[in-house]
Amino acid sequence: MAKADAWGAPGGTAFARRETRGDGLAGNTRLIAEPAYRRLLAAEPLLRRSIPVLIITFLIVIAALRVLSLMNERDDVERNAKAILTLAAGQLASSLATTSETVPGAIQDLLETTSRQGAMGRSHVLVITDSAFKIVAVTPRSMPWQGHSLDGLVEGGQPLFMFGDRAGVMDVNIDGRDWYAAVSLADGGKGASAALVPQDAVFDAWRKTVSLNVTLFVLTAGVLIVILYAYFGQAARAQAADRIYLEAHQRIDMALVRGRCGLWDWDMVRGKMYWSRSMYDMLGYKPCDTMLSFGEVDQIIHPEDGDLFELANRIVAREIDHIDQVFRMRHSDGQWVWMRARAQVIDPEAPEIQLIGIAVDVTEQRHLALRSEAADLRLRTAIENINESFVLWDSMQRLIMCNSKYQQDNGLSDRDVMPGTARAALEERMLAFASERRLAHTSGLQGGATFERQLADGRWLQVNELKTRDGGIVSVGSDITQIKLHQEKLVDSERRLMATIHDLSLARRAEEERSRELVDL
């Protein structure tokens, strides 16, 4: 007991070491979500600021890397195309210088052989000209250049015709279209060879790669933006949910406080118990959001009202799945508070037993019941000790209570006057009245009646019946035997007096007659 007093004192250490925290969550939800939720809650402001920056930085880095990669790829494509043109033109010039045949068919075969050996595409054009740069052979044959002057077709390529291989590969324009061109002059003035390719054909695959990369980048950026939007939307919804939960929890707490009851959430496996804020308020302790152990709660329960450990063992053993118990708990000021706990196991089949319920402060009801019991006892004692018979019926004409005087007057035993007995059944067990008559009711109350009854033993009762507000009937029987005896004596005296008066009247009349006779004489 001393330990409980010290523990439950306002300055005790059991509750003093716990402090209320003002996070976004409240109640046992924090206990379930921690510590991961607290870490996430602490990191959320940093994440909200850093995630957009990280995503934008990531997109910029990816874009820069892809741009550099594509530019390098373009340079490689251009370098390879120019190298192929240079090699093809040089090979044609060498072959042209060593061959002695000038038959157009042989020259055409030379072009096609060079095209096949160089693995050139359909966009590449190989040309052989004479010494005046007039085209004598061209491949593919679909090109309508044969017979035209090459230097007349090519614009901006004069160095090619002057320096040949030394001019390298140049950007030229043919019919308004940009080309790469390489010219090689054959030895001995036998003519020249040229290799050409449109620039759009060279970079066609590269442009497709650029389009693919741009599409992938746009899709990646779009997905990241959607993810970013979803993150902020989810964060906003989470904050709104936390706010709604907190408001709902505060309303529930307020309702519990106003209702003088507290929430219990009992983890039977771990031996921990959660109390709502209202539970601490009822007992005068400082609210906290940590779990309480069995021992801490058991210390403030009155030892005469049961053992919490025994109750827990019965629940764990599956002997019971709910509790409904009244016990006393120590208030912080040292007084005992009567509590009624009602709880139910959430899932009796679950391996981890969880008990949840409420505890209601029934101190006032307890005191009121004691006062009502004392008042009822005093009332019953008073009714029992009055000289009149007393009986009370409810609105359904069932017995509520009566005194022993009523039993004696009507010859009823204790078994006959059990509460709830119907009036008709009880009247059948009563002794028959010698006589009964209803008197005029002079009190003016509706539903009232007055009876005079003569019992079998000769006693007289005057029974007054009155209706109560709830429709019941209260009946009080007064013993008027002495009054009846006095009334009989009065009637007898009156009768004798009237007889005496009659005799006197007769005597007086006789005297008057004798007086008249004497006068006549």
C-alpha cells in the first residue's frame, strides 16, 4: 500500500518520466508507427526541398550527357563518311590510272566493284570523269548525271578540281542539296574520280538516334514529373490525413473526457497497455503517449478488487474473451476512484491477443447507489414500522412492496408477497372479508378509492387507494375497529335515549289526560 501511495502521488516517478509529445500523430497510432514514422516526419521537410532539386539536376545531367554523346556520335559519323569518300575516290583514281581500257562497260564495272568493296549504301554516288571533268560513268545508274560536267553540277567545290586529294572532303551543294564530296585526280591526266554522298543521308541514322533519345528523355522527364507530382500529392494527402486523424482523435478525447471514461488498448503478449488522455485526466496524472506495463497499472488498483495479472492469465489461457469488472484505482491525490472496465478481445483466434475497451468513472454512481440504498432501507424501515398496512403496485398491477402489517391483515406468507406477483393472483390467496363496502371519495383526486372492510376476525379496516404519477397504486389500510365500536355504542345509546324520550312522552301524555279528568271533576 505504501508503494502504491508513493507511486500514485502527484510527484511520483512512474508518470513523471513520461512527457507528452506534439507530433502529427496522437494516441496509439504513434506507438504503432514509431520509430520509422518519426524519422520520416523529421526528414520530410528536407525531402520536400531536395527531391525537386535532385530531379531537375538529374534531368540536366542526363540531358547534358546525351547531348555530348550525340555530338560525339555525329562527329564520328561525319568522320567515317568523309574517310569512306576519300578512300573510294582514291581507289577509283588508282584503278583508273592503272587500267588501259576506256570502254564504258569496263569503267562501269569498276565503279560497281569499288562500291561493293567499300560497302557503300544506295545514297553514295561514284563518278568517273575525263580530263575535262565530263562524267563518263556514274553509279548508281539512276543518277541522271552522265554526260554532264561535274564541275558544273557541284557548287562550292572548285578546290576539289584544282587540288584533288589534297583538298580533302568538302561540303558542296548540288541542286540546292548539301553533299560531301571527294575528288581524286588520276595520274597522267586520264581523268578524275569522285565520291559523293548527301549529308542528310549520312546523318539519317544519327537523326533517328537523336529522335529516340529526345523521346526517351521526354518520357523520363514526364515520368519523373508525374512521380514528383504524386509525391507532393501524397505528402499533401498524408498531411491532410494526419490533420483529420488528429482532429478526430482530439474530438474523441474530448468526448471521453466529457463522458468521464477512458480508452484502454491492452497488448496481452507484450504486457503493455495504452491509455487515452481522458484516462490520465480521470486519475489526475500527467498525460503521456507511451505504453504502460502491467505492473505500473496493477500498482494503482486496490488490492481487494482483484489481481490484474490473474485476469491477464485467464485471457491468455482463452478462458474468457471479455471483461466487465468494477474496481478502485488510486487518484493522484490519494483518493480511490471507482472504475468500471469493459473490454473485448479483438480477435480470439489471433496468436497475439489484443484487448480493447473503455473504463468509466462510476464513483458518483456508486455513491448515488449507496445513498439510494440507504434511503430505500430507511423508507422500508419506516413503512414496516407504521401501524397501517401498506402495499404498492406498479402500473401493470404487479406487487412492488408491502409491509408485514399488510401480510397479517390478509393472511399472506412471505412466499406470497414476492415482488412482481400479479395483484389478481395475490388477492386469490387473501382471507375472505366478512364485509366490504366502498365509501364516497372526498379527497377529490382522480383514480382514488376508499373501502371499509371487516376482516374475518372482526376487525375493521379503512383502505385508501391512490394512483401514482406512473400509473401505479398505493394502498394504505387503517384499523378503525375502535371507531366502529364507538359508533355502535353511540348508536345503542341513541336508541336507548330515543326509547326513554318515547316513554317520557307517553308518561307526559298520560299526566295531561289525568289533569284534564281532575279539572272536569
